[in-house]
Amino acid sequence: MEKFQKTSWQWQIEQIQQRFGEWLMAKLRFGSPKQVMPEWLITAISYLLWLLLFAGLAWIAYLIINRYGKLGIRHRRPSTPEPQPVKQYTLAELLSQAQHLQSQKNYGEACRYLYLAMLQKLNDANLVPHQTSRTDREYAKILNHLPGMAPVTNQSKLLLQTHEQLQFADRIITAEGFDRCQQAYSQIASQLERQGQNP
């Protein structure tokens, strides 16, 4: 035989409503039993109080979820690594690395280090301070506006264009290409030294 369910959540809610209604009726009675509020008004007040109770609970649940739900999302979100400071190389280190890469026949990376050496040289000469957000074209514009620096500007174009092609076009640099970049860097360095721009 199947057993009957003795209680359910619906039945318990109905019992609570009934008891609440009875309590409310008892509290709202006036001086004599004849001065009782109408049944429909007591029922309406009962439903209104239940509605306010559920609205309050829903609001509290919303606040809890909003507060702690966001914290949970923050903990689950992958953390972005802290940006590492860019290592500053000396001019000698950059040129040494370029020579080392050239000896390994890695001409593209060797040209990249000559480009960085040019930027370091311009920074050391107080002509174009380092700024990591600058693009090659921005460097070219700045160099074009430097008075009396036409030889530096002309030679820097080769290094800027080579770097841009290495970055965005995956250009293969040959030994001859590296020699042209190295010659351009040498001319820039000697021009800056002749003009007394190097500290």
C-alpha cells in the first residue's frame, strides 16, 4: 500500500496563512464581537503583508547575490599578470647583442637591436626621449622636425623601415640587409658625435 504524505510545503504554507489570518482577525477586533472587520479586508491585509515579506526576502537575496556574486566572479576570472618593467639596456649592451646575433646569422634580430641602439643613442643625445608608446612613424615625424639633423633623419629611415617590416611583414633580412642597417647606425652615431649631441 502506498503511504499518504503527511505534510508538504504547500500544506504548511496554507497552515501558516490560516494561523496568521486568525491572529490578525483576533488583533483587529474592536470592542465587541459585532465590530469585526470584514473578512475580505483581513484577507487583503494578510496577502499584502505576505507580499511585503516576500519582497523583502527577495531584496535581501538580491543584495547578497549582488555583493558576493561579484566577488565570486572576480575570484574565478583569470588574473592578468602585472606588467613587468621593460629592461633598459645600455648602448654597449645593445650593440654587443646585435654583433652576437649577426655572428649567429640571425640578421633580423640583429637589425632589431641596431634599431634599439639608434633609439638609445637618440635618447642619450636628448633629441628623442624614450617613450614605449611611440610607433616607428611617430619617431620618423619627430626626426623630420629636428633642425640640422637631415643626415641622421635620412639614415634613421632605413632602420625605422626595417624594424617596421620585421614587426609587421615578417621580412627576412639577409647579411647584406644587416650590413646596410649597421652602416646606417654607424653614420647616425658619427653624425651625432660630430655635432656634439652625444653626452
